[in-house]
Amino acid sequence: MVAAFDGTPREAMPSTKDLLKGAYAEFFAMLLFVYFGCGSASSNVAKYASGEWDSASVVAISMVFGLLITVLAYGTAHSSGGHINCAVTFGLTIVGKCHPARAAVYLVAQLLGSIAGAGLLALTTGADSAVLDRTGGLGANGFQNASVTAGGAFIAEIMGTALLMYTVLESAVNGKAVTTEESGKQNLAPIPIGLAVFVAHIFLIPITGCSINPTRSFGPSLVAGSWTNHWIWWLGPLTGSLIASLVWLGMMTIAKEPAAEEKAQSSASV
């Protein structure tokens, strides 16, 4: 049997009950994440006459997204693992901590939750799709800086998601992290994960509007009818997640304990 990247067994096929429980948690968490996160962008957005983002608005929106993921990760970690992002689900599947069947079910649940959250936000704000698209009120990402190219936005989304995924792997998955217990139960991990989301938003909001979460971006784009450069909000985060997962593989390979046979041979040679 192929082991996970950290040498532990890969997740076995989950039961139907476990999948349903996790999907339910992921659906509702994503609904709340989109509604309150993208809603904060709608209510706090402000720009100077020059077109530059107001730094206070960027900080406020970034804090909401960071705090939301912290709260929701704590609230769903014991039910679904607290993914709330298909890029995170993708990375955890690559490293062997999420079964492909779970990943597929979670993807559907996250997409439906994103659509529901965006729909509720649209009913709440009553704003037209054009306004929602430009201000990020529904989170239908668009380049927030005229000088940003598709390539630049792509790189930014890769880097922001790589930061998030690496933080997830080193704070929530690595059993030796100061944020986890030896049993594997998450303890303080949602805090650094939330901080990573906050940092990514601080940097990316003025550039791309910040996605780093394809499923978060899908619902608002669908409800707002905005698909311009939508490929970036999928390919960028998924690529960033893949890169972080491979970097983690390298670290786990370096930190790998010698096998019992290798230890015996080493002792014998001494």
C-alpha cells in the first residue's frame, strides 16, 4: 500500500455516514464563508479617486476572511476536517490525507454551498451584477488593478494558495507541529491557517481581489454572471496547492526516520 507523504497510511475509503456528515459541514461552512466573507467586501469596499484601494478597506476585508476561516475550521474540523476550499481538499488528496471519494463529495458540497451563499448575499444586498463584479461584493473576482496582467494574477494566486496550503500541511497535518497533538487531533492549527488567509488577502485584494479558493469564487461568479478570467481562480489556486504539497513531500523525505533495517545495519557497522 502506498503511504501518505509523511509516511503514515493514506486515508481509507470513508463510510457513507462519514461522507454525508462531512459534506453537510462543508456545504454549510462554505455558505457562511461566502455570505459573510464576500459580504464584508460589499459593505467595506472603498477606493480613492485615483483608483487605488483604501488600505483600511483591504485590512477590514482581509481580517473578516481570516477570522472566518479560523472560526469555521474550528467549527468543522471534527466533522469534515475543515477544508472549506477545494484547493485545500486537492492538496490533502495529493499528500494522502483525503480519500479521492471524499474529495469528490466535498467538491460538490463546497460548490453548492458557494452558490447558496452567493444567492443569499445577492438577495441581501440587492445590488446589480455589474457592481457586485467590480467591488467584489459577491466575490466574482476581477483584476483590481489596471496594470495587472493575466499572467501576474495567475502567479499571485499560485503564491497565495501555496502559502495557505503549506500552512495547512505544517500546522494541521504534521503530527510534530506545535499546533497539533500526537493523536493527530487538531488543536491550534486553525489560528495560523486563518492568519495565512489574512496575509494572502492583504497582498492579493488590490491585485486580483483574492480568490485562493476556487469553490469560493465559483458561486459568486455564477450568481453575478461574471466569468472573465475565471480560469485563473481555478488553475492558480490548484497549482499553488500542488506546489506546496510537493514542497512538503521534500521536507517529509528529508525528515523521514531511518527504517528499522537501516538502523540495525548502522549499529552493526559501528
